[in-house]
Amino acid sequence: MVAEPSAERAEVLDLRIYSPTAIKKAAYRVADRCTVVLGSPDGDHLPIRFMFRPGTADGAAQEAVRRFHEDLVDEDLRERLNNETAPLRGLILAHAFSRTDLIQR
Amino acid sequence: MNALAAKFHARDHFAPRGTYRLLPARFTRLDDTRYVVTNDVGEHVVLTRPELRAYVARELSPDSSVYAALKARHFLFDDDTRVALDLLALKLRSRMDRVASFTALHMFVVTLRCDHTCAYCQVSRKTEDRTNFDMRPDHADRAVEFMFRSPSPALKVEFQGGEPLLAFDRIRQIVLAAEAMNRTHARDLQFVIASNLTHLDDEILAFCKQHNVAFSTSLDGPQDLHDARRALPGASSHRAAIAGITRVREALGPDAVAALMTTTPDSLGRVVDIIDEYVRHGFNSIFLRSLSPYGFAVKTSLLRRYDVDDWLRFYAAGLDYILELNRRGYPMREEYAGILLHKIFAPGGTGYVDLQSPAGAGIAGIIYNYDGAIYASDEGRMLAEMGDTTFRLGHLETDSFDAVMTGDAFVDMLDHTMLEAVPMCSDCAFLPYCGADPVFHRATQGDLVGHKVHSAFCRKQMAVLRLLLTRLEDDPEAAEILRSWI
């Protein structure tokens, strides 16, 4: 079924739960299904719009939104993992190449 | 306290502490309920969603099997031991060592001439009599000198075309020149000719035997399938290939010739026939390759007749059939799976050009074209034949090794192909097993990086890796077979 109403859909995300970076990364991941337009934050609230290609079926639009939210939860978890481990990653890299002649070679 | 007790920690020293610290990791969905988690050195575990959340929240019990698996593979560390940091650094250094000892594969396009007119040819071939499309002798000498400037301890020389045997004098010149230089350089030197084998003769085989030159050829499947796309005017390409394979084996030994197949639209429903053809001719491996978006494959619109999902169905059916053959007792491996499994389980990874970060083009392999131009990869010169010279690094006549390897064309490419800095790739659990393919993305999306959700390369990689990891997790018998391919 082709449904005109699915051409655009609006939501509001809570910035106390999800960071702008996590939201942008989740939006990037669904770029093959829809365009996620981020609005201006209003306090802790971020309005977003899902824009679908003309002729997108209602079910496909719903699936894209569901996928966005699933990715958003993953991105939030990635952010927590990365925030905690970023200094260690730098330390491991520095340690790995501290005693090589990689630069001189 | 007696003397013996003083040498050991008290019992409570070994008791679980209940706290741990996370080590750098990436995760990606394997299916609806599970995630693949990897670290920078390619160790992996598969976790359920609750296990993943508990791991990141540091809520795992030290007594759990998940905790033990994550600790053993350096995804966390605790007060018991901090050796994980040292081990990760050591493994990372080993994994990245190939960047310092760069370029192992050197491809020489000794001629563009060819007797075949293959529908999917990636090269702009020329007819047999047009010798101005042969590599000049002085360019060949310069290319050999260039090759020995590479710091790689192993050098593999691959002769390509066109049909390289049409310019066998040039091959002979390059082999002899390389062997002479190697008396001083002492590298692990190997030669292979990528040929359709129609121009083999006793003199060529005798030279190859004397100088340990191996062959690689095309075998697309049974005769009807092979001859449909690999046209040899006035003869059967399939018959010529089989005769050539037999002849090489008799002269040089059973392992002196490898075969490659290319998936055409006609192949899609016939993967079993194709694999059976390899078995019939005594091969123990097959490389199920998709078409590349270059050369005649584009001109003849072959590419538009199947997409990556079609190829993935073909590949999955082929992999299952190969596993079945192994269960029945015939040892057979799929080469692409073998490369990926090697990257999953072996710390050093592989030198496979398409699966490197930064890109393997130039670092893993480099190509000297018939006209003296130097390209970062085979596909890069194919793109140049289509008018895009992004991957032209220089010319043997005018550019030194130092100028080429520090030139903007090469350095810019490296700069754009570090997956660790590419959107989506930087967060992907498959990063240690994957690579940047800048030529593919340049050809299909117009830039070196590409948007991964629109990338057929990314879709293919993710799907094949998910397929392999699912088999490894869920099918112990298949896992045992797959591990034997490493």
C-alpha cells in the first residue's frame, strides 16, 4: 500500500537520554531508508522529522522509524563504551608504537 | 608463617573482586538477538543484548562464563591482572607491521593484447597483433628496480594482461632481472602468471619450471557457462583452459596452477554446477568472486543484471555446498571465506588488497602498467582506462620510488582510507576484518570513502561476515571445517 501520510513524520527526542552525537549517528545509519532532519533544541527537547521518498509504503516508513530507534539505543551504548575506553585506546596505541622504528623506517 | 606460605598469595587474593574496567571494543548486530563484539586486534565474542548491556554497565559477575570469555579475549581487565594492556599493545603492533614493511605484491601488465573477448573483462584489451600495447623493455627494468625499493621481506611478482603469455619475452626479462637483483637483496621472491593458458608451449613451461613460476587462470564453471562469457574466437575457451591446467600440472606439479571464477548473471542459479566442475578437475579450493564495476563489465551492462543481494544468495548456497562436500570427505575451501577467517582468527591478518585499513592499494599491492604508468591497484588502472586517473601514482620514466610513495596521490588515498576515522566503519565490529576499497567507492559513489549505507561493498562484507560468524557460533561441525581453512 502506498500511503501519502508516511512522506513525513515528526517526533521529539529527550536530550537527557540521548546525546546529539548519538542521534546524528543513528540518523546517518538510516540514510538509505529516510532523511532525518534535526531541528533546533528547545531545552532538553530536540524535534526531529523523518522524511521519506515519495511513494514509501506505510509499513516501510514504520520500519525505518523503528530501525532508527533501535540504532539510537545502540549508539547510546557505544557512546558510553567509547567514553570510558577512549583514554585506554590512546594508551594502548602509544604503548604499541613507543619502541618501534616505524617512523624512521 | 612458614617459608612455603610466604611464596604464595593467601587464598582470598584469588577471590573474584566484583569490579572490572572496560577495554576498547566495538559491537554490531549479528542477528535479532545477538551482537558481535570485537577489539582493535580482532578478538571477538558473541553476546546477547542483555549480556552486552551488562558488560558495558559493568554488572557482569566475575563467576560467569561471559566474564571469563571477555577477560580472556581482552575486553575487560580487573585487579587480578593488567597484562591485557601489554598484550593488546603487542598484538596491535604485530597487526600493523605490514604497513611498515609495505608492498608485497607487484603486478606487471606486460601487454594489453588478448586473444579472448570476455564480456566481463575489467581491462581495455587490444587485439593480438597490436604490439604497441606491450610493456617496453626499459620500463620493465625500471619496474624491477622500483619493486626492490619496497621494504617488504616477501615480493610476489604477478604478470597480468591482456594475456601475458603473448609477451613472454618481457616476462622472461623481468624474471631474470628480478632473480639477479635478489642475489643481493635476498627477499622471498615468487612469480605467478595470470593467464588463460591458450598460449602455453614447451619452452614457456621449461622456463617456468626452472624459475619456479606458477600460474593462475580463469575457470567459470562447466563448459557452457564458461564459454558463454569467455569468448575465444574459433575455439572453446573452456577446453583450452582445462588442457592448459592439465599441461601445467604435468610439467610443474599439481599445485602450480590455481583457478578463479567470476560470477555472471548466468552463474546465479548454478553454484553447485560450478563447484562440481572444480571438483571434477581436482581443485581443492574455489574463489566465489562477484563482478567488479570496471571495464567491459560496465560497458556490456552485465553488472546491472544482478545486484549484491543476488550474489549473496549465490555465495551462501555455494558455501553451504562446500561445507557439505567437506562433510562427505572431499576437502574443499572457499577462498574469500578463508581470507576472512584468517583475519578473524590470526593476529597478523592477511595481505589481501581489498581488506586493509589504510587501503591495501599501494601498500599491499602496486601495479606497473604496459605504458609505464604506476597505479595503486589493478582496479585503479582499470578505472584509468575508463578516464578516471585518481589512482595513477606516477610514471616509471619520470618518478622515483620516493616521489611516488610520498606523493599526494598516494598519501591522500591513505589519509581517506583509515577505517578508524570513516563514518560507520569507526563504530563497526567488523572493522578489524574489513577494509577500505577506495577504487570501488570512487567508481560507484564518486569519492574515496563512500556512504556505507549505500555501499554494495559494505553490504557484501557485512553479510558474508555475519554468515561466517553465524556458522561458527551455531554449527559446531561447520565451525570445525571453517577453522581448518585458516
